[in-house]
Amino acid sequence: MPNSDKPRAYTMEEIREQVLEHCRSQVEYWSRMVPEDTTLEERLGGAVFCVLSMRDGSCVQLPGFKVIPNNCPGDYQYYRSRGENWYNAKHDIAGSLHELFYRHDEEPSEAGRPEGEPPTDEAEASPGS
């Protein structure tokens, strides 16, 4: 049965709950539904990757979200007076966080390999491939 209400924008509370529900579902999935031989690091990494994917807009149920610094008033002047760097509130870092989560020099397949063990195939052994 179609919704009889006129279409409208989601409220801030509705959006917040949808985002939190997505995060809760990732916690449940990665804590219970993955193979038992998955390490804690792999499970945590999977959950973080999924949450970053959602923030970046790669989740079917939700749009992407901006990720920008939320500076306190006076931060710019304070840090500048101390000769320190500050965060520019104009920089939206979302859009590719999930793609950048795994370091380029350490692919997920390398994360579980014991130190000093050689790569298992040529593609893995070739730097930059």
C-alpha cells in the first residue's frame, strides 16, 4: 500500500537514526556473521570500511555525507598564533575514504600474512600492481 502522506525530506532525526541503524547492523554482521576464522583486526577493518563506504555514498540505502572539520570559533587565530597548522572547514574529505582506508602499500591480503612470508602469487609480489 503506497504511503498516503505527501513526499517530503527526511528530518534530521530520521537521517540520524538511519545512519545509526546502518552502523548497528555493521557491528552485528561483523561480530557474528563472518567466518569464525576471521581475525578481530579483519572484522574491525570490515566494519570500519562499511561505515566509510556509507559515508562516501556507496551504500544503496543512504546517500553520501559530507565530512568536514567542525572548528570551534577562534581555532584559526589560536593555532596560527602558536605557529601551528589548523583544519580548513572548507575541505570535505568524503567521497573516497573507503577506497583509501587500506594503505596502498598494505593490501588486505597482506594484512594477515605472517611477517617475512613471501607473497603467494606474482601479482601480489609486483610493487604497484
